[in-house]
Amino acid sequence: MKNILQYLEKSAALHPEKVLFADADTAVCYESFIRKAMAVGTAIASPRGERNRPIAVMMPRSVENLIAMMGVVYSGNFYVVIDSEMPRARVEKIFQTLCPAAVLLPEAWKEERQQWAPEIPFFTYEACAGTHIDSALLENIRRTMVDTDPLYALFTSGSTGTPKGAVLSHRNVIAYSKWFTEAFGISEKTVFANQTPFYFSMSVSDIYATLRAGATLHIIPKSLFSFPVKLIEFLNARRVNTIYWVPSALCIVANWKVLDYAMPDFLEKVLFAGEVMPVRQLNYWIEKLPDAMFANLFGPTETTDICTYYIVNRKFADTDTLPIGGACDNCNVFIIRQDGKEALPGEEGELYVRGPFVGMGYYNDPEKTAAAFVQNPLQSAYPELIYKTGDLVRENERGELMYISRRDFQIKHMGYRIELSEIEAAAGAIPQITACAAVYDREHERILLVYQGSRLEAGDLYQALAKRLPAYMLPGKCIRVKAMPYNQNGKIDRTWLRDNLSVLGRIPAAVS
């Protein structure tokens, strides 16, 4: 098959009345989901024959959001999910790069969102979902589609302060979802509980594994993570047997020792990715669910979602670090040292990825694409673009990959990949700021923003940043200093800042 819609339609033919997706209020079966998505696709499809254009989908995380996403695919275009709670300034930055052909949103948001970018056509979900399906139009679109057509773009944090949109194709997701479903035994009996936002690459795994395997996916209300006993009750009520969450979500349950009081009765598989999983909290889960499968998945958005994984097969001390394992099937990884040579076992280097999981590049950004999607340094006989992850790793004595850190200023925080320089760019745009630097305090898992600016209190800075950055990128602490440290090159001495995190952490939020 060459198109992800074919997998959806195959599952629908086998399980037409089965629930495909459900949220707190709505459930949709396979057959109904396809009808509604085709209606949306008909409404969006251009009678002029334009194809492969970006359509921004700005909706609450819901069944309707998923219908809208697949509707865009039926129209012959590709979707870009935009966080509905994202600050206006960040959306505008994304739109400057994306130049979307249209925006799809709920009727209730139309008037407000049109003020953001009045020149961009808007579709309302309600109107699109009520459109009469033009089967001939959709069939003609399908005939012209190939597996290298883009399926979606996900915008991640950019090193220059401008978000970058990784473009993934049908071929990427077909290859990736084949590995995912086979590696973890995903079938029509699987019931997922989705935790991650749809603009986050982890959602690609459970969404597309679901529709490929004929499974069911339930969207967990975000509020339940503030009431973890109710979260477990939700899993039981929906008979969830598989979860794929960020470690911080699993840690909420472990830190509150929720499983001492309420057990997820049907849970068989616990998968996690996005950040380092603390072994102490993992051991709590394993103790309570000794027969479940636990797996540590690792990879960037640019490799569809994951490129390496490790199924936990032995005991770890609370102070140990989990391996990120080995390459997924039909995906190859290798380590390149700083001198450009392939690393030997035990040597540190940058992780490179090749194979069909590797995406197409960054939308409308050839410079960043050329810097990250490069010719395979291990062979020059034929063109072979691979992806430089920027992640430093090494191979342990068991032949397993161990994650060390990011090569650049990018971090992983709360499950998100974040460029610290984007936070600095947002802070530097505030007139009262004369200098600033963002550093990550790994011990306390928080972002520190050190800044120089005598007329701006830390609280006021935080409020200003909240208008420019999504919540997961906001500093855990803003520290005002009289003067920033500089190195001999006249640059802010980030090494000093990183080496003195314990000192910075004790400085009051604002120092005159």
C-alpha cells in the first residue's frame, strides 16, 4: 500500500462498527470516522487541483480534531496541528514559515482567530463535516497520490528562535507504523489511552498504530493527571491495555503511589519516550505490574517518532540509567565521533539515523534541512540522505546504546524537545532585557533564565514570556543579575552558568 488512508479503510472494512477513537464525550466507529473525514476532505479539496499544501488544524484535542486531520489527508494536502492554547506570537511565527493554504478550526473560534491572520482562508469544522461527499473528486485525488507525498508537518523548537516544521511522508509513517505494531504486538485487541498532544510526535505512534491494526484509542482528558486515582479509574472504565506516555506522566502516578490504592486492571504494555525515565519511578510501576511489558523508546520528530528502543528485560537499581537500546527494524543507527570517524564500542559520539523512518526535511527552510539531513558520512558512492540527531550517545558493554546529552542547546523537558535559544530569543525581544541566557538544571528538571535588566522584575518577565512561549517552554525560575558572565571571546559564558547551577538556584528570583 502507498497511502496511509488505505490502512484506515482496510481496518474499517474489517471492523466497521468498532470504536476507533473516543474522548470524554464522543466516540466514533471506523465507518463513521471515514465518512466524516471524507466530508471534511471534500470541503477542503481545491477544485483547481492544488495538492500537497499545508492546512493548519487548530482545534481542541478531541475526536473531531482527528477527523479534521484525516480530512485534510483525504483532500490531497497535509495537516499541521497547531496547539489551540499556543501564544499568538508563536502561531504567527509558525504561519510565517508555513504560509498555510487554509486554517481549519471550530466555528466558535472563527471570529477571534481570523484577527490573527485575516489573509489566510478559514474553514470551520462544523461546516466541513456537514459537506456532501464528492466521491469522484476524492477518487481523482487518490489516483494522483504517491507514497512520498507529505502526510503532516510538526513544528518543533528552532535554534534561531523560529520554530521549524519537520515534514513526514506517507512512506515514513507506513514504514514506522509497521515496526511499531510488530514490535509491540499491536492488534485489533489493543486499546490505547492517548496522553500526548497531537502536535507532539509521540502521538503519531498510537494514532497510526491504532488505525493500521484496527485497534481503539481513547483520549485521556488532561485534567485527570491532576487526579491520578481518577486517571486509573478512566483506564479501567475504558479497558485500556496499552499506554505510551512521557515519563513525567508515569512519574505522577509513581510519586503519589497511586497504584497502592487503585490498579489498572487491564494494562499489559507500558511504553514511554520523550525524556529520561527515572528508574526509581519505573521500578515502582514494575513492582506493581510485574507481568507487563515496559519499553523505553527514543527518537526525534525527524525520524517519524522513534529510531531506537529497549524492552526492559532485567532489574535496574534506582540510581541506574536505562539504555535506549538498539535500532528499530528497518531503521539503522550509528555513532560518529567529533573527528568524523565511526565510534568504537564505549566511545561517545553523535547518533545518526538512516532508513525510511527519516523524514523529508524542514518545511520552507532549506538551510536547516541541509544542516541536519546530510549525505551518509560512511559512504560516498551514491546519494543517501540521513539524519544527524544532535544526540550524544555511546554503546555500553552489552552493545546497548546509552543516551548522554544533547550536542547543542536543545534539551528535553516535560517530554518536549526545546531549543534554549528560542527562549532566549523570546526574552531578548523584551525591551528591558539587555542580556540573557537560558540553562537547564537537570537535577531539579527546570529551565533557568538568567537575565540582565534593572527595570524588569522576574514576575513581570515571566508574564511577558507567557505571551510569547507555550507553557512547557516557560522558565521554572527567572534570575536577574547585575552583570552577565562573559568569556574571553566576549560571549556570554554559558559554560560558567552550567557549571554553577547550584549557585544560580540559590539566588533569589530577582537580584538588584
